[in-house]
Amino acid sequence: MQTRPAHQGRGLARAVLDTALRRAWHAGCDLVFLEASVEDWPRRFYARLGFREIAVTHLFTRLPA
């Protein structure tokens, strides 16, 4: 998901995440996790919202020859 540049900085991403977390809580989910790239901005955004890094994973894909 990405916010158009003209609409960035208005709290839209936070509102979407807050809604998702609220829905998960009301559905009985007591564990929520996110995946974010080490090099990308969402990692810092999620940290500001209280998420913390618990693991680092690697993904490998082999394309057909």
C-alpha cells in the first residue's frame, strides 16, 4: 500500500493501521505482527507505533531459466 505524495503526512497510514489493529483486537487476536524491509521507511514508522523487531528473515527466489 502506498499513499500518493500529495496526501502524505496527514496521518492516513496511521489511521489504516489503527483500524486494522482495532479490528484484530475485537476479533480476538492477541498477537499481531508486521513484515517490513530493513531498507524501507515503514520499519521506522512501525517502531514509532510501538512495534519492535523480533526477527530477521531472508527470502530467496529462483527464477526459471
